[in-house]
Amino acid sequence: MIRHVVAFRLSARDDAERREQVAEIKLRLEALSDVVPGVINIEVHGDLGLVETHWPVVLVADYASSDALE
């Protein structure tokens, strides 16, 4: 199994708008686990927002193999 982790920033500065963006990203990306071949699981997590320099969203995807990741 291969675990692929991606952290990224959001364009929103407002906390409420940022939470909305995280929810939308979570909905869209987690749905891909049923579509993309070789994906075992996809999870999206939002940061608590307590530290401004933290990346607000992280994608954690598990793949059956390195070939599936490619």
C-alpha cells in the first residue's frame, strides 16, 4: 500500500468561508475513491485554524500500489 499526502492552502481568508471550502473539497475529493482505479481510500481533513502558518487542508489517499498512484 502507498499513502500519498498532499497539503494545500485556500484562497479564503474568512474562517466561515474557509470551512465552506474545506467541506466542498472534502465532498468532491472523497467521492473520487469510488471512481479512480487503484484507490483504496481518500480522506480530506481541515486544520483547526489555530496557527496561521499551518496548511488548512490535507488530502490523504491510499493506493493499492505505486503503479496505481501513477
